[in-house]
Amino acid sequence: MAKFVLWGTYCENALEKRAPFREAHLAGLQALKEAGTLVTLGPTEGSTHVFGIFEAEDQAAVEALVKGDIYWREGIWTAVAVYPWIQAF
């Protein structure tokens, strides 16, 4: 399995706008964590950016998971980029 990092941005007023979707978002993340696909994911202070680390077969698999997340589908995340990552330590 390869590792990938996610970097993205949140919409304005993300804390308010995410409220109706938060439970579904967290449930999806929990499932990915339990499957071993998600290492970690969370917002920066102030919820302006999102950062995550994934383990998957390829970049396309991670991109599909991210684009399937309710935060992406509902416009809470406004931009996301996935990059192959080499963990040095």
C-alpha cells in the first residue's frame, strides 16, 4: 500500500455550514479508519484547510474516496488535492 497526503480548503463559515453533514462525514471517516485506509484527517485551526494521510493502492482510489465524502459533495470542502507521499521517518 502506498501513502498519500490530502490538502484542501474549506468554504467560508465552514463550522456552521458543515453542521447538517457532520455525523455522516465522521461516520464515513471512522469506516475508512477501521479499514486501514485513513491514517488521519482534520482541519487546521480556524477550519480554513483540511489535511489528511491515507494508505491505498493508488492515488485514484484516494481521490475517489475524497470526492465521495459528503463534505465534498455538499461544498464544505471547496478544493482538494491528493499527492503521493514518501514517509521518511
